[in-house]
Amino acid sequence: MKLTPEERQWLISAGSDPATVYAGEEIIHASSADTSVHLLKSGWACRFKLLPDGRRQILNVVLPGDFMGLRAGLFGIADHSVFALNDCQVSTVPAQAIADLFGVLPRLAMAITWSTAREEAMLAEHLVSLGRRNAYERTAHLLLELWKRLQVIDQSVDRSFDFPITQELLADLLGLSVVHVNRTLRALRRDGMIDYATGSVRIIRPRALLEICAFDSAHIDTNELPVATDSKLEALEILQAKRKLQPNLL
Amino acid sequence: MKLTPEERQWLISAGSDPATVYAGEEIIHASSADTSVHLLKSGWACRFKLLPDGRRQILNVVLPGDFMGLRAGLFGIADHSVFALNDCQVSTVPAQAIADLFGVLPRLAMAITWSTAREEAMLAEHLVSLGRRNAYERTAHLLLELWKRLQVIDQSVDRSFDFPITQELLADLLGLSVVHVNRTLRALRRDGMIDYATGSVRIIRPRALLEICAFDSAHIDTNELPVATDSKLEALEILQAKRKLQPNLL
DNA sequence: CGAAATATTGACAATGATCAACTCTTGTGG
DNA sequence: CCACAAGAGTTGATCATTGTCAATATTTCG
């Protein structure tokens, strides 16, 4: 679709030049009053929460093209932290600029809303995993989800992808212990489902994995969205554009 | 705050007259192409997902003043179902009307976005529960969350509230088995934390419960939101208004 | 090379699931 | 108003998944 010149201009000019955040550093800190919104341009990050005794739950993985801190920025609910899983390029938009979008460029505002809705959908699937899937199914589901999302942004070749996530992080993602994650990965390898080595994953039997965890890609595979209105279509395409044409945007 | 006459008019006229949905009936069906958005005016509902083998995970509880099907309506991702926990009054808005809001009444559009953001925050907390809290902590957390939310809409008196949720449903909410839910509730009673009888709950030791589950009410207690801009303030107040003045709105 | 982080494995413990029975409530029809 | 059925709650016994502890590779990187 065509962005209007205005919209295009906004996307190009609104964000800072991307800054580098190194692996392990925090991008957003939970209780901070930081009111900027960040767009991940390259690298992986993850959103997480800590309990007072140190237990950690990772909410989800942030991939290139995803926003971070939207909620915190717009509504002051900085309820979780975000840290870089590997070296990341991050550009920053003042929250006010995004708030202003609602009055000025409604289609972009809707694209933002779409982005949060998509995130909620992924959270919901993750929640089902933690509540009702066992370790094996859960792990399968996570790997498929990441694979699908990486495909959308062209970061998976030949069923393989880089995987900058240690088993300890996997444990905090999946609500399991490190030891059990290790065993589950071994089981998946043993069954010929995946090829796993520190730092990379290859999906060997996608079909079988799909069945094991009842994977439903509706919430990821944006192309399959039933699109009913112009504004919806446009919103989607804007976001697509953000993904594909990162160097030009924000 | 003051809604503009236009905004007020929209809220009053956009929704259908409320319809009654009886306990157990579905309000939204997962795979349906229904593109309307619903506002719960009275009663409780819950959003849930099913796995093919019948396992069910309840995503969250919908209380009066909450929207249902926003995502599905706006973006065609009808990825979960909703059913009535008891008899509900539900009013309906065509999704298109909400989509149009973005171009016409941006402050209301922002209020909608705020509403989805708040929901995501609650999902995130729930996710932490399932991933990193044990049965006892999880149950405590859920009860506190519901209590807090009910306080906001004036449906809790004296630390007590109606609780139209069977133990089987609690199990699907908490990712536990019915049997274990039963034992956990008993443990909470034994410890003098709550008073529980089919259909109602009383919180006896809120402070102790808070500590047990590391409850953080930031995402619920809207009054404590750090409000930085006019538009934020207005968005919040509109939503507040929706809660308090239900008969007049939507 | 050596330290630190990460991965792997075994033994054992614990949380929570499953199975099966039984009780209590509630609502319905006779 | 009672009888009964259905749903909901309760409890005990046993099982299984997953966690914890501890030790040992293995990799990474300065």
C-alpha cells in the first residue's frame, strides 16, 4: 500500500538514529519512568519480570521490527524490563510523539494498536503453553513460534536459524528448570524433531512438531489475516513495511 | 473530565441495547468471523482457548466494563472464545465503528488502545503466575487480582465478593487439576487467608496474601497511573466513566 | 592457558496429576 | 414436598512430571 507522504515522513523522522545495546544490557528497566518507545532494528531482546526472591519469567522474545515499551510509554505502566539477548540496534521514539499520532495520523495510530494486539495474541498462546502444555509440547511450541516469526522477517534459511538463547533463558521462558530444559531438548533431538546446538536451531520435522503442540500460526502469519476494511489493510501493510524496510523507518 | 459532546454522543449511540447472555453460553466463538466488539455491562465472563484434545486454558476473567473481542473485531484475529460465567448483559458495537473512531474521535481511540494495553498487562501477570508461582501463590494471586478489580468497579464489600467460578474453572484458569485446586483452597482456608464457599470469597489477610504471591497492583489500580499528558488523562477518565456510568454508555 | 559460563548427566525429592470413591448441594419433576 | 439426578466439592492412594542438588563435561573468551 501507499503511505501518504506525511506518514512516510513521520516514520522516517520520528525515531532517533539507532543506538547499539550490547548483549545482556537492559533496554528498559521495570520501574523506571522512562517514557520512550523503542523499536528493535536488529538483534534479539526479551521482556521479563522478576519476583522478589529472584525467580524470573520471560514474557516473550522481541525480534527485529517489534516495539518495546509501548505500553510503558503510552500509559506509564512500566511493569516489566527488557534486556538484549545479543547485540542490538535500537531506535527510540518519544512516547509523546506516538500519543500525538492518534490525533494526527490515525492510520499509523491504528498500526500501533495492531502491534499491541498482535503481541497480546502471542502472550495468550504462551500462557496456554505454560498452563496446559507439558515440557515437550511447550518447547516445541516455542521453537515453532520463533521459526515462524523469523520467516516473516527473512531470518530463517532452510529451516535453520540463529538462536542466541541459553538453556537458562529457555528455562525462564518456558517456566521450567534448566535441567529439565536440557533433557527436553535432548528428547526433541532424540526423536529427530530438531537439530539443536548452542546458538542455532534447525527444524527437522515441522509437521510432526505442529501436531505435537497443536500450533496455530494465525496470530503470526499476518498474510493470512482476514482483512475486511481499508484501514485494516493499510495498518497491516505499514507494519509489514516497517519490518522489511527497517533502514528507512523510525 | 469532560467528554466533548461528540464523544459523549458516540458512546451513547454506538452500542446496541444490551442483550442477555445466560450462564454457560458462548459470547464469542474462536473461529467465527464475527466482527463485532462487545462490552460486558454486568455479569462475569471468561476468555479461553482449547487444545485439540480438549485441554482448556482460561486466559482471564472478564468483568463489567471490560471489552470482549476487540482484537478479533479490529484485526480479524479471533483466536479465542469467550463464555458467560453467569448471566450477563452484553452490548455490541460493530467493529467498523471502532475502527472509524481512529479517524474521527482520536481520544476515544486512545482509550480503546489503553484498554487493550491494560489487558495485556494482566495477561503478563497471569503468565508469570503460571510460569513461576506454585499452586498456593498462584491461587492467592488470582484472588487478589479479582478482588482489586472488583473494588475498582464497586463490586466488593468488606473484603468479600461474589465468585461465580467453580473449582473446575479455577483449575483451567490456574493451569492446575481440579483436585489440586480443591486442596489449595483448603490450605488457604486452613491458614486463615481466605474464607471460601461455593460462590463467594472473603479475603481475610490481604497483607499476608500480598506477600505470599508478590502481588503488584500497578496494572489494575488505574488511579495510581503516572499520568503525563492531557490525552492520557482523558483516556483514563473516559474509561473510568465507562465503568461507573455503565447505563449511559455504549 | 585458565576462569567463567554453559551444557550435561545421575540420584533423589517434591509438586501436582490421576484415579476412584464418596459427600454435599442444587434444581427438577412427580 | 420429596426423590432423584446432576453437578460440584472433598478426600485418600498412587503415579508422573518436573525440580533440586551435585558433580562433571564442554565451550568461550580474555
